Amino acid sequence: MPPTAHHPAAPPRLDLTDTLVLFDWNGTLVADTDRALRATNAVLTHRGLPGLTAEDFPAKWKLPLAAFLRDLGAADPEAAEQYWNRALAAEPAPLRRGTARMLDTLRACGARLGVVSAAGAAAVADDIRNTGLDDRFDVVLAGVAAKTSALLSQRPTRPRAYYVGDTEYDIHCARAAGYLAIAVTGGYRPAHALAAVRPDAVVDHLDQLPGVVTALHAKTPAPLGGTPA
């Protein structure tokens, strides 16, 4: 895995009109690990199962969500997933520091932006509205059962494509769909777990992301594939 990136924000004159940047939502753009833990424990308590501690959660978290809940003992993982999403949607979550500024920088440079999330569509839509990001995204795909398929559906829209997430699953899906994968630390999964799957870049803070995209552009001058919209 490359060393943690510490690049400055991209200058407004950078041309990213050939670029698609899609994001995971929970743990990536919103700081909601505590909320996700509470939603998980609500599912487990409702089923008479032991809850997780704050230390347990990042070690055990994985996607798909139904598989995560099944591994915790839920005999009805699909119903448990719906319960989890309702619990998640019941409380707001703050943006990670620098989220809005980072999105504005990428948009000012011409990038196409979007969200691809496994979380329930209602929960993500509420979060986007509550955080004031309604006008930042060109596409929002939430409640997706398979991220690779969702990412592939957007891949033809720009020659260069990046997916930003906080789990190994995000990295694997990005690569399977022909995206460069950028990992964000401080989300649902620990940094050492992200390091094990060797993303193309890693950031600790979202305001580093425009500079990272700039650096990856410089390293990969040829388009990654796809057809501009």
C-alpha cells in the first residue's frame, strides 16, 4: 500500500472534466461509526443476541451488510438488514471534516461526482439532505446489493474513474469495476485492514483527496477506459 498521502487541495485550474469520482457514504463522507454501532446493537438486542463494543465493531464490520449481520447471529439477515437501515435513518450523522470543501473543489474542476452505497436509500437520502449536500452529486445509488454492478453502471460516463471508500470491500469492488481505488482511514475498518488490500492511494483527511486525484492523474496519463458522457 502506498504511504499515506499528504497532498494539498487541487488548484481550481485543474481540468477534471474527464473524471468520475464516486464515494461510499457511511464512514467515508459521514462520521457515523458510533451511529452504525448503535444500529447494529439495536438489531442484535431485538433478536436477543449479545451486542458489540466500540472496539469490536471495526474488527467485525464487513459488507455485504446481510452477511455481517448473519455472522453476528441474525438468523434472518435480510430482515435484520432492513431493521439496521431503519435504525440508522432514525438519527442524523455529521459530515467528516472537509467533505463539503473537497466536493466543491472537485466539482469546480469539472469532475462528475456521485455516491454508491450499500446503506438503505432512505437513510442515505435523509443524510444527504440533512448535511446540505443535495446539490453536490450527479448520481446517488443507495441500497445497492452489489457495489461492483452499481459502479459498472456508471463507468462509461468518464474516461477516468475513482472510487473512494473506507472498507476492503470498497477497494475490491472498485478494482472489479475498472476504477482506481482510494481508501479513507478513520471509517468503519481499521487502517491496517485497508493496507492489506493495497489501494491505489490512501488519505487520512478528505481535504487531501483533490491532490491525490491530481497525483494519480499524473501517474496514469492515458485514460483508464470508458466513454465520456
